Amino acid sequence: MTHNSETQIYYRPDDDYETIKAGFFDLYHNHPDLYDVFAKNQIMQSPLLDEIEKTLKSCDIESGDFLDIGCGTGVMIEQLAPRFPDINFIGIDPVENSLRFARNRCRDYKNTSFQLGKIEEIESVGSQFDVAFSSWGHIQWNIQGGMMERVVKENGIAMLVNNWGADDDFEKLWPNEALGVFRDRINLLKKEEYEVQRLDSHLNLDNEVLFDSMSRIFGSEHLQKHRKTPFQIGIVLAFKKGKALKSFEI
Ligand SMILES: C[S@@+](CC[C@H](N)C(=O)[O-])C[C@H]1O[C@@H](n2cnc3c(N)ncnc32)[C@H](O)[C@@H]1O
């Protein structure tokens, strides 16, 4: 598969998962602006932020260190930082172009910082956090689980957000191989006794900027028919707290 990084990330329903991941890396490097529009809308047009807030509060986390692994353009930290002014939010990502976005949009929040890096490096220096969080990132490096959980403090929580991979409109955009990875991950989380919740995002594709951005990522074919109806995406919100995390090794 070839990618024309100037204008379009080509999407093909029969791509294998490694090809899809490579395509998305091109996107993060070359067009974080396109990814950002999609990511932000997906988050804002869902109950996700309120549910994350409820979860953190129910786990008594209102201060401490929150690591957002694969923070991308910083959409999550931008929304969570003002809700939790006593939490220190640290975003890491290996893509400088995305981090530039993140630093800029969060410049007014003193409880935020961003570092170029990978989860593997954080783990190797032994740093630990009250919250190890990842939205739509962990499946890139953590398909089997374990790594994210190892950077959580003894009474901290691991929390992740991903796509559900079934019973939504997104199913028509993603290749089967990726959908299978999403579903396997949910089963793994349930087996590891994570609390797993399904939420839904309803994207308004009548919005031209959103429609154009998503078309350039996924192709417009399947999106076109949703221009007048919401495009529904199933979202997983999963978390686990405490010492039990330490035993999560695969
Ligand atoms: C699907 S994007 C999610 C971005 C952001 N979390 C959001 O919700 O919009 C996945 C992110 O993971 C990052 N990533 C990939 N491999 C990584 C690794 N080994 N360690 C940390 N981040 C990584 C990518 O650069 C990308 O920004």
C-alpha cells in the first residue's frame, strides 16, 4: 500500500493490522491536524469525559500524577486538566508534530506537561503513576496487556479507552483484522477483571470540517450516507484499581 502523505491516507478494508498501524503513523507525523479533528469530535460527542471524571472520583483520585500514554495532540489532557486542577497531567508520545499541538492547546494549564517518548522508556526507568491512562493508544504497543499496568503505583489505577469493534457504524470503516484486535482486547480486559463499560459517540457528519477530515483518513464512501444521521461509534472505557494490577502479566 502507498500513502500520499500530502493529502490522503489511503484506507482499504482488506488491509492487515500492521499496514493499518503504519498508515496511522504516517497520519500522526504528517497530518496531526486531521487526526485531531476526528479525535476531538469523537470524545466531545460522547459521555466519555463525564464518565472518566466519575471513575477517577469514585477511586478517590483528585490529585497525584496522571500519565497519558500516546497522548497524541493532547485532546484528553486539554479537557481533563481544568476538571482536576490538583492532578499533574503528563502526556507522552513519540511524535513531535502531535506534541506541538498538545503543548499549544494546553499552554494555559499549569498542571500539564508533555514529553517526547515511548511507554517502553518510561517502564525501563521504573517511573510509576497514580493513573496510567491511554485513549486509543495502548493497542499499538500493548495488545497482550501488562506494560501499562506495570507503570501504576500500588494504589493507582490503569484506565484505557478504545473502540468497541462491534454493533456500530465504525465497523464499516475498520478492516476485520483491526475489529478482531479490539474485541480480543475487551475479552482480555474482562478476563483480567477490569471494569468494562460501553459508551457511544454520535458524530455529526453534517459538520463539513469533520466530514472532510474523516474522509481524508478513512475515505468518504461509507461516511457519505451518514451525513444527515449521526455516525455512531462504540467506545470502551475500562479501568482497574489497586494491588491486583501487579499480577497482570501475560
Ligand atoms: C490513536 S492515537 C491516540 C491519540 C490520543 N490518545 C487521542 O485520544 O486522541 C495513538 C497514539 O499513540 C502513540 N504511540 C504509538 N506508539 C507508542 C508508544 N510506544 N508509546 C507511547 N505512545 C505511542 C502514537 O504516536 C499516537 O499519537
